[in-house]
Amino acid sequence: MSTQLNYPLINSIQMDLNNFQYNSNLAQEMSAILQFKNTNNEDINSAKMNKKPKRVYLCAICGDQAFGKHYSVRSCNGCKNFFFRSNEYLYQFIIFLEQRNSCRACRLSTCYSVGMNPKAVQTERDNRRSSVSSVTPTELATLQAPNKEFGKLDDNLDSNSPNTPSTSDQLSPNIAIAEYYKNEGKHIANLYAQMLQFNELDNTVFRKSILELNLNTITFELAFQNPLLLCERSRIPVKMDDDHYDEFGNYIGPELDSDDEDVNGLGEDDEHSENESDDHISEDGKDTISSSAIVLHEDKKYYPSAMEIYGEDVEVLMEEEDAQPLTEPIVKPVGLKKFKTEEYNLPNTVFKKEFQTDLMDYPQLMRNVAIAGHLHHGKSTLVDCLIEQTHPDFVRADDKDTRYTDTLYIEQQRGLSIKSMPVSLVMQSSREKSYLLNIIDTPGHTNFSDEVTAAFRISEGVIIVIDAHEGVMMNTERLLKHAILEGLQITICINKIDRLILELKLPPNDAYLKCRFILDQVNTLLSTYSTQINYTKMSPLNNNVIFASSRFSICFSTNTFAQVYARTSKINANEFAKRLWGDLYCDPETKKFVKREPYSGCPRSFVQYILEPIYKIFSQVVGECDIGLANVSYELGIYLSKEEQRMNIRPLISVICKRFFGDFTAVVDLIVNNIKSPIDNGPAKRELFYSGQSDSIVGKAIDECDADGPLVVNTVKNYPSSDAHNFHVLGRVFSGTLSVGQDVTVLGENYSITDEEDSRRMVIGKLFVCMARYNIEVSRVPAGNFVLIEGISEPIIKTATLFDTKIKEDLYIFRPLKFNTKSVVKLAIEPVNPSELPKMLESLQKVNKSFPLLTARVEESGEHVLLGTGELYMDCVMHDMRKVYWEIDIKVADPNVPFCETVIDTSAMKCFAETPNRQNKLTMICEPLAKNIAEDIEAGKVDIEWPKKKIGKHFQENYGWDLLASRNIWAFGPDNYSANVFVDDTLASEVDKSLLHEVKDSVIQGFQWATRQGPLCEEPMRNLSFKMIGAQISSKPQERNGGQIIPTARRCAYSSFLMSTPRLMEPYYSVEVVAPFDCVAAIYSVLASRRGHVISDAPLPGSPSYILNAYIPVIDSFGFETDLRTHTQGQAFCMSVFDHWQIVPGDPMDKSIVIKPLEPVPPPHLAREFMIKTRRRKGLSEDVSVVKFFDEFMLNNLAKNEDILKSYAGDFNLD
């Protein structure tokens, strides 16, 4: 027997279905469903636990299943259309139109009550046509029974026998039929409410059954409120003639007259669906009302068309074939770019963040310092030690350096720093006084020296880190020189002293000599480059030198080591520290320090009291002597646990040294005692970099580092945000206080009082204190601090100056960064897919912001060209373009170099040019400029903005120029720091000076235009002196305007240049190679094959390595490092940087030279080859067209002198 379900409602429905004979097939089918449910109750319960029920929404008006929303309310299709669904399964229904209108009124009130827009619903009702009643008045009166009769009917609706109502004998047949359908609808609705307990198959069958009964699923509450409403919604089934209808229910019988159509409810005036009235649009675009009475479900329009959504102007294509590849998803996932390491939660620190922000208001307790040095000399690991001291949760790896400031993935993969990274730390000195240290870790590779320049601009001092093994290398020397030019206080850190013990295995006395030799080299360089006569020498006795081993947590100075001895001995630490360096010896008999050895082999004080204890620690740990290690740890007062004693060598040495030497207070003392605070160094910074007046309000505020003064910020770096869409700008507040939401004026590098175009008003976004891998958000940053600014990067290309918009006086910018190298590697790029050109241009714009020395330009041929410092630099640029900013494929051409144009002789004749109107005439000659003058101009030792007398005096005293020429220097070209000079060498007796000065600006523009693009291959000119020796100027202003003078001055400069034996110049690298002695011969051969030559080679002091210095052309240096390592089995390491320009051998104008494709040319033909290939690349003709640079009269003079004309005979006719 089957188990009876404990659901009275289901049992009642089962009885009703058994008694209901309206459709026997339906009854059998539904009985089978219930029987199946009764016999499988346990399976149903278990299935309910495992399968999530399907969610069903009900109509808010009638309770039927909702199929969407109508005016933001869930509605069924019937309520959407205000009448029942269309008839199906060959059953025809008579629709009482008048009663249906009443039904619509009831639904209208319900629509209002459930939240539909009354105005919209009423408008929709008004648009409908009034229906014609198809019911006779008698039938209508019968249907409109008194409410009290239906009140009796309501009392019987709860009975279990829906087919036998107690009031059936009192009601008319129509009312009885309505009552029957009302009760059937009640129980069918209850049965449908239990459908969630059925599986999907039962659900489908039951839906079909409901459709066959043509009953709507309604709620009890709505049915009982007004029983007449259920009767009004009823449709009286009428048996149709099967011969008059096809299998789909379409009428195929004889034509019906109008009366028959009205009786069957198929008249013209039937109600139209709501969707039809809303969605049907006529040809002229206006809404129309359809005349069809019944709309099938598949013909109804529930959604707007594409034209309605997108408009008539948008073309909508319906594709029949999928053009998207299978490998590409239809909806692409949101790509999160991940190119750097970040910490999103603020880590724990030994100082509170509030204390750090409070210290920002005290510039006297603040130090801004850069850490610089040669590649792999330990700068980043030194910062790691400071991070470890201030961040308790920071754990350094035992087998490799953490390099906390190398946040980019590319930096971590390549093992070198690429970007300068600031970090702000609160640290205590040996006197336990807290200071805010704004430290910038800089790259050590020479290709990224532009990052060092940006860091030097906002710093007061620098710590030069030097490897104790390698000593002073090429980049160390360059950094010392650059720091002197930037006005920084210099300190020295001799790092990696562990290499003297573990790698070189030097005796303690030799290790001392090695360290002293390094300091002697540094002092020699300082005396060479320093502009001060009495500079401070680098010495531990001057407290500007410390010793460290970042890998093993060793850091000390003579003062800190003296304090270690003072803990156990009653000595004066300061006096003892003064005797721990130099040729001083401790006499064991007198216990005094003497300058002579008391006995042969007596160690110096530095060796005896500092190096020997360090050597002892290393020897005991490396020697793996447990007893000796225990004795040493006992002597040093260090306790080691058993677990620590079983450590590997490197972590064990780190633990012992960390406990013996303590914190890195020696670094704090070095910074505090030798580097000035922002207040003390304000005047020096203003004098070097601010272009405004010192006695102005802004100038005085910068000198005093006044937080209450006018806002002045100098930005030097742009860092991409986490999503690489925007940039955060790094700068330093020189005056005033920067606040969030403040209005500022952003001045670019090209801004001047006369040209205010490069300026923009912006609003400050968020402000951050940069901590390398995380940022601390602040609301304000006072003067003297570093700051990371959000929201103002759009107008900033490289550097900028920010001012408060309330400043009323004239604004002057901070000078652009002055780099110690040049961009001499050229790379032409284009996208693989031409449609991705906008993406490439956007990436090009962003890398131009990110790399300070990168230059991006478009040649006249249309190719996009990048200029950088070297191969590694350009490789990092291309990585960012392809991976960081846009993931696109970019094609690159073979790397090339820029050239310069120069002369080696004075013009063979006076060259002149007339203006197009024949009213003005200029005469010039060209000659080479002395090399030392060009170098001084580029170094900034000579400024064209100086007064005339000062410039004249400088040229007279330093270069031996005569008084007339030195006081008539008009300009440098093509800019104020370029190595070309224009001199007015005319005489007042021959030229009207007043008229000449009227056209001075136009002549200078023509000269700078000519020097910017020379006639050989449109490359800049270099090392030239142009002298104007004659001028005929019209007295009429309209005849001597800029349009006449500027191109004439350019042609005159070109002609004088071509008459001076023109030559090409190419850039040269200075290369430093460190390798074992047995690799020296291979290095010579590799350099010789690339037109390079060695200028010096010598053994590295205290090391088995050799160091070679050489010059190599940049155009032949591509792949040099790989070639060098291949020939030396990876034992040689080289570093190259731009050094000078050198003339290319050969005459570029020699037309007798034939350049053969794919064949190397001999050295005398190189100049011709470089010129022709450069002109081809730029889309120019192969030969220089001399005719367009000479006037006709001058060509006639040239024709008379065949010696001068020989090289130009092919350009014009001798006749």
C-alpha cells in the first residue's frame, strides 16, 4: 500500500480530481502524479535536501506566475494585457466584454495599490477603445447578482467538496458555472503552490494540465474579497466543431457573418493587449493601436527593438556567422594589471604613524638624503637593514637579499634597481633622539642615472655606497662629480667589508690599507671636482665615513665602536674614537697611542681594535668550531640558543653581528651630523634651482622653509598607479603647506613670464607619504617633506612647479633637471597591428612621463622614435609599453644613434643671402668652436642670461677672445645650453646698428633653426661659431619682418656651414671592464673588432682582477656586452656610459664613394654611409641639394672658383 501524505490540501485535491470528469485524461494523469508522490515520499524528501528549488515569482495583482515586470511591479501576462490568455487546445470561449471592463477596473485599483504609476496606467487605459458589449441586458442582469447571495457562497468555499456548492440551487446556471470554476481555481492554485515539491518533469506536466483546464492561478485573498470577480473572469467553454478547425486550432470553416463574430468575441472592437498599445509603432513613428483582438504569445512584443534602444542613426547588424575566434571569450574578464609588489595593509612599525606625521611639522628634525653608488655595491640591502630595524614583521631571507625598495617585478627578476624609490622612516640616533629620515634608494646602473638626478634634486645630501672589494668604480666617480654640481653634502659608506674576509681573504692589515686607498681615491676626486677651496675630506675622524656589511647586519663607525669598548672600560669614547684611524699604534708598555710602531709588525689601532674582533667572529663561525664559537659568544656577551647554534653560516653570522653591533645608529649619526636640515639648506637649494628672485616673497619663503608661507612644490618623478592608468607625482614641498583639495597652478618646464602657455590650474587629490611597497595617506604635507600627489599628473610631462593660486606676484619655475648623461640610442617603433596605433601612442605618452631622460618624437617621415641612454634602458622602456600600460605587440627597428653635424675649417668664402623681397642681405662665416668652450656651455658654466659685461669678461679671461667678439655674443643654439655660438662681428661704421638690433630676434631664430636641423641629414649642429660680418637692413619695418629675416638667416648659416668642410660626429661610450688577467687579451680583440680602443688597464688594488677603460662608438656597441661575455666565458663585466662626440672618419659629401648593399664599408667611407642611410630613413633624397641653400649671385661666384666647387659639381651646372 502507498503511504498517505500528511498534507490535507493534497488529499483534498486528490479527491477533487477523482470526482472531476471534465477531462478524464487529465484526471488520470494528475492522479498518477499524486500516486507517484505518495509511494515515493522518502525519495522526495531526500531530493529536496540535495536539489535547490526553483524560484517562482507571483504576480502582485492576481497571484498568477509572473513573467516579468510592468511599471516596476511583477505581473503575469494576463495582468499586463488586462485580459485572459488566448484560447488553446481547440476550446473556444465566450468573453463577456462588459464584465471584463469591470474586471479591468478592479485590476486598476489593485495596480495602484501594488505600486504602479497611476498616471501611466490611466494613460494606457485612456488609449484603449471602448469595447462593445456582446452580452444581452437580460444576461447582464442575471450576472449582476446581489452581493448577499455571494456572501453565502463565500462561507462554503472552505468545504472539501468543491463540486457541490450549497448555493447552487439558488444561483443561475451561469453563476453555478462561475462558482465551479472559482472553486476549481482555488484548489488548482493550492496544488500549484506545492509544485516546488515536485521534480521538473511533474512541473511540466502540471503546467500543461492547467492550460488544458484554462483556469488562472489566483490567490485566495483576491478571490474571496469579491467572488463576482472570479465569475467576471470566467470564460464559458463551448464545444467547437472539429471540422471547422485544423490541428493547430485555426478556423478553416465557412465565412462567418458579423453577428457570429460578435457572439464568439472576435469582433473588431476587442480589447488590445497592453504591450501592443505600447509597442506598436506606425511608419511615421507615432504610436498606433492594433485592431486584432487576440495576440498569440509568440507574436507579443515584450522588449523594445534595437532601433528604439540605439536610435535610427545607429546601424544594427544581425550576423549569422560567429566572427569571434573560439580562443577569445565573448565577455572578456576584467584584467587586473600586476606589475609591482604592494602591501595594501599598513604593516606594524616600531614608531606610531601619528608620531611620524607629527614630525613632518618640524623641519629641524628632518633629513632628506639619497643613497647612491655603483651597480651591486649594496645600496638596496642597506635600506633593507633600515626597514628591518623599523618594521618588526619584516623578515629578510637567508639565501638572498629582499630588496624592499625594488617594488617592480622587472627589478626583482633582473636583480637591479630601475626606479628611484623613496621611503620615510623614524629612527633614533646614538643619543636616542628621533629623526624623520626621507631616504631615496637610487639605481646603480649608468643607464638609469636620470633617476639619480631626480633624487638629487629633492635631497640635501647623499650617502655614496662603495664596495670594499671593487673600490671606486666609473659610476662612483660620476656620482661624486654630479653630487658636487647639485650642491649636496657627501658622506661615504664602505660596504661589503665581509668580502675582504670571505672572498679576498686579506689579512687585517691589508684590509685596512684597502679601505684607506678607497678613501684616498674619493678625496682625490673631490679635490678635482669641488668648487670649494676648503672642502671636507672623507675620513672616519671627520665622522663622515662609516663601514658596513648589509648582508650580515654590520654597521659601525669609529665612534660607535668606541662606545662598545666604553661599556666595559672606563675610557672617553669620543677621545678613543679619534685614535682609531690613521697610522696610530697602541704601545703595550705605556698604554699610549704613538705614531711610530713600538715594535715590528705592530698592528694599527683600527686593525687591533676593530678589524681583528670582526675577523675573529667570522673565523669562529666559518670554522664550525663549537667550542670556539661558544667562547667567542661568551666573550662578546652574546647568548645563542641551541637552535641558533645549529643555523647555517650566513644567518648565524647575521645573528651574532646584529647582537654585537646593535641597531644601525651609525647611519643615523652619519646623516644627522653631516647633512643639513631643509631649513639650513633652503638658501642653497633656492640659489641653484629656483629661477626667481631671492628677495621676492616666494624666494624668502623657500630660504626659510616656511610652512605658513606661499605654497611652492617642485615635482621630479612620475610613478604609475596600481592600474597603470594614472600617475602619482613625487615632489618636495619647498614652502607652504600642501593640502587635499587645494587649488594649485601647475607650471611646466616651458613656462616663462613671456610665454604662459605651459600652465594649468588643477585640484590636489589624495596625498601620500611613500613607504616603497605601501603608502600612508595624509591630509596635509608641510614644507621640507617629500610627498606623493594624486590627481595632477595630466599636464606634467617630466617636472613641474606648483604654486598656490592665491599668489599675486610673478611666478618662476624650478629649472628642469640637468642630467649627467645623454640619450644616444635611437629606436624606431610601430605596432604590429596598425589598428593598435592609438594604444601605442598612449603607451608612448606614459613611458615618456615615467622615464625622466627618455625622448619621444615623430620624424617627418612619420615614424615614431625613442631616444634613451642604452640598450638596457630601451629594453625596460619597451617592456613597460608592451606589458604595463597596454598589452600590445610592437615592432622595433634595428637600434641606431643620433649624429651631429660640424665643420673642421673656416668658411672658404663669405656667404650671403638675400631676403625674398630683395631688400635685406646678411653675410656670415662659420668656423669650429673650441672644445673647452662647448663643454663649459653644456655644463652650465656659462649662461647666456648673464649681463654682457660678465659674459665678455668670462670669454676674455678663460678662452682668450677679443673684447669686440666676447661682448657681442648674441645667442647659443639651438638652446641656451647647446655648443653653438652666434657672434655679431659687424662694425658700426659699416652697418646701421640700430636697424640691426631691430631684427636681432629674427636673426637669432633663424640661427637656432639652422643649428637644430643641419643641412647634411637634419641632425643638430655642434661645436660651431657663426659670425655675422655684414648686414644690409631695410629702413621700412614691413620689409624687414620675421617672415623675411628668419628663413634668410637660416639659409645664410647653411651656406657658410657647407663652405667650411662639413663633417659628421657620432657619440662614443666610455666603457669600464672588470675581468681576470687571463681575459685581458680577449677584451682587446673584441674592442678592436668594434672600432673601440683601450685607454688604460691596471690591476684592481687588493684584488686578482684587472680593470680596463676604453672608448667604443655607440653605433658599434649594440651586443657588445654579450659578445664580451661570450669571449671571456662570462668572467668579464662591463659598464658603459656616454662620454663624448667624435668626428666620423671620411667626407660625407664625397660623391665618388659608392655604398654597396649588405657589404661592410672601410672606415674612410663611414661618414658617407651614415649620411646616406640617415637621409633615407628620414625620407630625404640621398644627396644634399646645395642649390637651395645658395643665392644665384653666390652660385655665379662659386662657378668662378673651381677648387671650391669640385665637391658640389653634381648639384648644379657649372655654366
